[in-house]
Amino acid sequence: MKANLVYITASSEKEALDIGKTLVSERLAASVNIINPVRSLYWWEGEIQDEQEVVIVVKTTAALVKKLTERVISIHSYICPCVISLPIEKGHPAFLDWIEAVTQ
């Protein structure tokens, strides 16, 4: 089993909670951490944007990343949401096993 961390940004704590609860309840994620607030600087529509956002850190399996990404896109308020997956190379074996056990 390969585990992944998925990094997502959201417009508000409410949106982050809604996304997180959806991913966990649908067993697409083993757990979600919400970090609020973060300050984001990025290019959008030809200008630098300076916004407050909320970060969602998701623990899931590599096999579920595509389905999880599609689900986030379907419920996210952004036109182009940030959904980035990073493989977990090493970690506490029992925790990694738990991720697999509680996801579909």
C-alpha cells in the first residue's frame, strides 16, 4: 500500500470543514487536518493576489487520489482549486496501515 498526503486550499473554514467531512465520511480520506488561516500570494487573471485561505491536509491512499481529486473539484467553490498529492515515502507503519484500513 502506498499512502499519500493531499494538500488543498479553501476559501473559508466552513468550506474546509465541508470538504474534510465529505472526504472522511465517503472514506476517501483516513483523516484531515485543517490549518486556518494561511496567507496565500498567487498569480490569477494577470495580477498578484493576496488572500487569506484555509489549508486542508488529507491522508489517503495513492489508489484513491484520482477519485478524491474529482470529488474535491465537484464540491469546491474555486474555478481552479489547488489539489496536490504527495507520496508518503516513509512513516510509522501502524499509522500507514490505519490509513489503508479506514479508506475504501
